Amino acid sequence: MSNQLTERLARLVKTIKGEARFTESNTADVLREIRLALIEADVALPVVKSFVERVKTAALGQEVMGSLTPGQAFVSIVHRELTALMGPEPGVPAGLNLAVTPPAVILLAGLQGAGKTTTAGKLALRLKSSQKKKVLLVPCDVYRPAATEQLRTLAAQVEVDFYAPAKAEAEDPVAIARNAIEWAKPRYYDVVIVDTAGRLAIDEAMMQEAAAISAAVTPAETLFVVDAMLGQDAVNTARAFNERLHLTGIMLTKLDGDSRGGAALSVREITGVPIKFAGVSEKLDGLELFDAERMASRILGMGDVLALVEATQKAVDIEQAHKLAAKVKSGKGFDLEDFKQQIGQMRKMGGMQGLIDKLPHEIQAAAAKSGGVDEKQVGRMEGIINSMTPAERRKPELIKATRKRRIAMGAGVQVQEVNRLLNQFEQTQTMMKKFSQGGMGKLMRAVGGMKGGLPGLKGKFPGMR
């Protein structure tokens, strides 16, 4: 998210970390840069003003002036204030409050195009998977063509139940919501998610309808779904909805595509309502609990190592990893079947770009400088390996000219692509041997010497020495 903001603040962080001493003069220069970066990111002006004032007060106090490393102390202040800006009030728990008599109703509201319906499916999947809840999806958008069918399809994809409105209530969203709750009670649903209609802009009819649905179902959570790319417009719409619906939380969508970042930094401050979830990809499992501290680190270009660890834990089969490590250590070698499994795990973790996005800004910049990420190349590599026989995967040395032509034809690629894959495999094989013989030092030197770079990167990954 917030590419422009991250780039500016990351450069600023690098500069101020080197400051041996802070004075009113150079502090004013740094604060001016922060102010400009926030304004360019479309952060609401009142938020910019209050944020800069808080940073200034802390920076000119003993925390920085008396520090042996004032530059790092200043960065710490900016990080802390960013966290406070986006985070919940002290003592407010993260996530949803579902401690009510079942079923707990979650009402989703927002403008058309914000991604409410898709977010309803994502939230249902998250509640089913992580909290083992029995979830019912309810379609109350009777205006947008195919909105009901879209939600029905999503319910089938995430394997939760769907409330199909009767013909008599098909045009009355308030009746649909009320009847769905009555239908859910005797069937012991834990959570009912109500997807409401949106408009292209705020209007009184939409607000009245949303308020009527809310009054009919008494939701445990009323979540405002907002497109993170809206910038200051997100603040205005959030404020309007909060006045009529008494929001309990905000869900930011399309955070992976936001080039400014203004919404994430503005909405919480203006409305006083916590950001509870963030949509980080188009996939149905691409919904995360919003963590202000981790988001602050990413905005400052520090990366999100915790998110990387979590993605690894989800994607990597620990037992399989132990078997591979034992196999390599025993000298049996690392074959193309193992290589394919590693590529598959990387794709489960969001692909090469998904991994790079969680790393510090300097590494992201280095990857971009080397030519960026080609996710299609990763797919082609899997296709090439799938075109090989089991014997060829176990013993790549069998693959000579005739076999290469057959494999290339089967995968729909040129022979050069097969050669490139085999070269990358050999380099990865060398890395695995280094790792089994001498640990991380030898591994990093091996990575630095890879001619083709890491799989999915167009050029050599710089900075690895």
C-alpha cells in the first residue's frame, strides 16, 4: 500500500537516522518533509496538522534531545505516532465483538464499488476457518444487478450457508434482513453477515434504508467497508455513515492497490472508529486483522516481518520441510520434484511479489531495480516441470537435447525456457548443499552468486553479498 508515502518516508528515515543531533532548525526541516509526504498521500488536513504537532512536541522533548542516537529516537517517535493514529483506543480489543446472544449480526455498509459483497465472503471464510463459526450470508442489495447471485456464488466458494429471499420479500431489503435473522435462530447460526446496498455517492434514500435495516436486526457489529484508494473522500463518506449508523469498525479494501495511503491514516482519526480488517489481495483468504503497529512499520519502509512469518506458517508443510532437510543433509540431493514443491509454497504465500512487499523498502527497491517480478515466469516453471516424467524429475541429468524439445513442446514454451529452468534448479541445488554443509553464511554467498537470480525475479537480486 501507499507506495508514494512509503518511498518518501523511507528516504526520510534513512536521512534522520544519521543525524547526530537534533535542533529546532533541522527538526523543522524534517517535519516539513513529513507534512508534505502526508498531504501528497491525500491524508485529511486536520489529521496532518495534529499528527505533525504531536511529533514535534515529542521530538523537541528529552526523548530525542537526550538520546545517544537522536535519529533513531526520532524514527521511533514517528512510528509510535503513526501507530496511535491508525490504532484503536487504549483498552479496545482488536477484531470483532461477537459476545452476544446468537446469532451475532454483522452489518456491512458502504458505497457501491467499495467491495462489500466480496468482503462479506472473505469475512465469512475467516470466521468459519479461524473461529469455527457457523455463518449465514444474507443479500440485502436488491438494486445492483446480480448482487444476490454474486453473494450466493461466494457462499458456495467459501462453503457457508446462503439465505435465499422468498419472492414476496425479494424487493424489500428490510424484510429480507428481519426474516433472515428469524430463520437463522432455530438453526443455531453463530453469525449472520448482512450485505447492504450501496450507491455511487451518499444519498438520503440509501442512508434511510441502511438505518432501517440496522434497526430491524440490531447488529453486534456495524462495519463500514471503504476503498482505501479513495483518500480524503473516504473520510467524508465514513463520517456520514457514522452519523447515521453508529459504526463499530472499518474495513479497508484494496489496500494492496493503494498508491496514496490517505484513507488508512485518516479514517480512524476523523471518525474515532477503529480499523478492524484490511483487504490485502483479491483472493478470498486475503483479509487480515488490521494491525496498526505493523502497518506503521510498512509505511515507514521497515517491512512487515511478522506478516512474512505468518504467511510462511500457513503455506509451509512443516513435516514436509523436515523431510526435505533430512534428505538434503543425507546427501540424497535436491531434485526437481522438491524444486516444484518450493515454487508451490512460494505461490501459496502470495507469490514472489507478495513476499517482497513484506520486506524492508530498501530490498523492495533493489528488486524493482533488478527488473521487478515476473509471476508468469513462476507459472511457466511449474508447467515445464509438469511436462517431465517422474524419472526426469528425480534425475535431471537425464534431460538432454531430445528430452528438452519434448518437455518444451508439452509445456508450450521455447527450449531456452527449459534450459533457464534447469540452470536455476542447479543454482538452487548448490544453495541447498551449501546450507546443509555450513549454514546461513555459505547459503547467502551462494544466493549472491546466482546468475539467474531468484525464481520470478527478472534479473539478479542485488544487495546479496
